[in-house]
Amino acid sequence: MTISVGDKLPDVTLIKATEEGPQKVQSSEYFAGKKVALFSVPGAFTPTCSARHLPGYVDKAAELKAKGVDEIVATAVNDPFVMGAWNKAAGSEDITMLADGNAEFAEALGLTMDGSGFGLGKRGQRFSMVVEDGVVKELNVEAPGDFSVSSAEHLLGQL
């Protein structure tokens, strides 16, 4: 079952990419008590993700925060070292990288896709959401191959 607006995020372990190294976090605790702009990409360093998705959130970070967002979080089915390197290469300190290396978060959300045709295996779909105190307030899931409703610009318009 796919998560919907009004649902609480599932409680799974994610790995936060930090300067000090990987740090385990529980989603139920991590998203509690704050307003988060969360976006998911099929993979760090992949074309659309690196050329458009992450840069949009970097460019709009100040505007998102001005609209009451406490934190901007990116997730992907990648390991925390790849997520950290991706943020260093194309991101900013305004973006928190949460690795979903085993796709447990994407599966619990009901938002996986099969990237086997590209040698990627199981991945998370491209989406964005606004999460307030662990509850989904806005949810934008892209159709396969599309990039529009999960963009920072679209999410900003929903705040």
C-alpha cells in the first residue's frame, strides 16, 4: 500500500551521511517535531537527479526555509558514502542526506520501482513530500521518467 497524505511515516532505520561518518537514525524520531521537505531520487549521480532534482532544492533552500521548512532531506537507495559524496559534489549544507541502502524506507512507503533494466535493481521512486511531525501533509509522486511534481519549485508552491 502506498503512503498517502495524512499518514504517519513508517518507522525504519535510515543512515544519515555526516562529516563524522554514517549515523543511524530512526525515521519516527528523526521526523518528529519539525517540518521537513523530503525528496527522493532513484539514484545519486544519475542524470536527472544530479542535473535538475538536487540542484533545484539547493537553489530553493532559502525560500523553502522562509516558508517554515526546518530541514530539507534527500533520500535514495544508495549507501551513505555515495550520498555524502553526492552532496559534496552537487549539494549544500542545507540538504541532509539520508541513505536508504536496502530500500526499506521506499518499500515501507510503497514507493519502489524496478531499475533492473538500467542495472540499478530495486530503487525508490522519484517523489517529494512535506512532512510535519512525522505526518505526510503533501505528497507528489512522479510518473515513470517524469520530473515536475517532485521539484523544489512545485513543493514550494504547496507551502
